[in-house]
Amino acid sequence: MSRTVIVLAEAEQDLDEAVEWYDARQWGIGRRFARAFRECSRSIAEFPESFAIVHGEFRLAMLKSFPYGVYFRTTPQAIYIHRVIHQARHPDTWRGRRP
């Protein structure tokens, strides 16, 4: 049974910025990015333990067709998505704005 996925404010901001960036380059790519994120979120909800632990209790899932990683943690009640970060950025970037 999949758990509720909660996208935290910082991850929402990351998503909004990425969608805007892609749409500024070519209209419609931002929509594809958002769709890839939704698909990744469904995979996370169904099989959260299948993704690698990258630090403490945080796991990393990669978006399909985009160089972005989704950093999340799980609890018995829910899955919390903390950041959605371009993988060319420094690996510690995702920890910079943690609630």
C-alpha cells in the first residue's frame, strides 16, 4: 500500500523554478518536466525503499529524461519530498534549505 506523498514548500519552489526555466527555453518542456515529477512521485509512493539512501534517512530518486534528483524521507505515515535538484549542482545543495 502506498503512503501519502507530501511535497514540502522548498520542493514546490524547486519544481516551479525548473518548470519556468524549461518553458522559457521551449514551451511545453516544463509540462513534460512536471509529468516526469508526477511519475517519479508515484514510484516513490509505491516503492520508497527501492531508492538509495544518500544521507541519514534521506533517499534519492531520479526523474526520467531530466537530470533532476528528488530527495525524500519516509515515515510510517507519509513520504516527504524535501528538494528537487538539478544533478549538476553540488551534491550538498539539497541540504541547504532543510526544514
